[in-house]
Amino acid sequence: MKILIAGVDEAGRGRLAGPVVAAAVILDPDCKMRGLRDSKTLTADEREGLAIIIRAEAIAWAVGSADVAEIDALNILQASLLAMRRAVAALSVAPTRALVDGDHCPDFGCPAQAIVKGDRDVPSISAASIIAKTVRDAMLLELDRIYPVYGFAQHKGYATPEHLAALNRHGPCPAHRRFMPVVQPSFDFGD
């Protein structure tokens, strides 16, 4: 039996808006894909280029997400774990093992291990990091088209000064999560 190890990572935990997106990627153990590392250390162009290669060369890859309502209902950690379970469940082949970036590991129905800095050290987790980030960034570009006053295309939902100023001016939109500082009383949501 061939050992199929899924690398799993998420994007969007530390944001004020949009879903949390997880990816699961199974790479051939002999894969020597150049440039795989934590998506946060890559430029957008590098991520996009690598995402194309990962999708073409992976044994399997899939994404799962948890939307804003699920994040608000569950909390961001539980929503992230849910998105990870959905990503692994969506793989076209079942992994024999999963390696997850971070220090929390959901139940995937197979042995799994959480690895702090796994997106830096484990190629399949790096690949999952890249897929999750590129998919989520594309979702935020779509949110930017729907809600242009917030500048989602620029900050991707992070709490930048520009994003916080837009929240102060316009109040939250349906894409915003309902926790502090998004619903902070100091924001003037009146006009």
C-alpha cells in the first residue's frame, strides 16, 4: 500500500473579513518541486506560479472553507479546523496520514500530526499553504468587486489602517466577521 501524506494548512485566521480557507495537498514523496515554502514569504506572483505547478503535479489537492457565519458561530480556531476537515474530505484519494501546520490537529479519520512551522519545513504543507492563500486571495478580490469601499483587494481582510478607517466610515459589510474590533463600540457606524 502506498503511503499518501496530505499536507494541510489554512489562510485567513488573523483577518477581519472573509472566510477561512484550508487546503490539503498530497505530493509524490519523490517530488522535488522548487520554491516550496511558507506562502507568506512569497510574492503574489510567486504564489500564483507555484499554485499552477502544485495543481498540475500533486497526486491530489483540495480546498475547504468556513464562511463568516461559521466563524462567528464557532470561533476562528474551530472554523479553521472545520475548513481543514472539509479540505481533507474533498481530496480525490484518501490520505494515509496528515501533517498540519500549527499546533492544533483536527480529526481527519487518519493518523495526523500538528507541526509548528510546518509550512516552512514540510513541502506538502508548504504546497497547502500556497493553495489556501491563492484561493482565499481570489475570494477577497471578488469581495472587493462587491464591496469596493473596503479595499479588500489591497489588504485581503487584514486590520490595516485603511481597512479600519473604512470600517469607521461605512460600518461592517456582510463579509466582515462579528468580533472585536469589527463591532467595537468606538467605531461610528451611523453614517
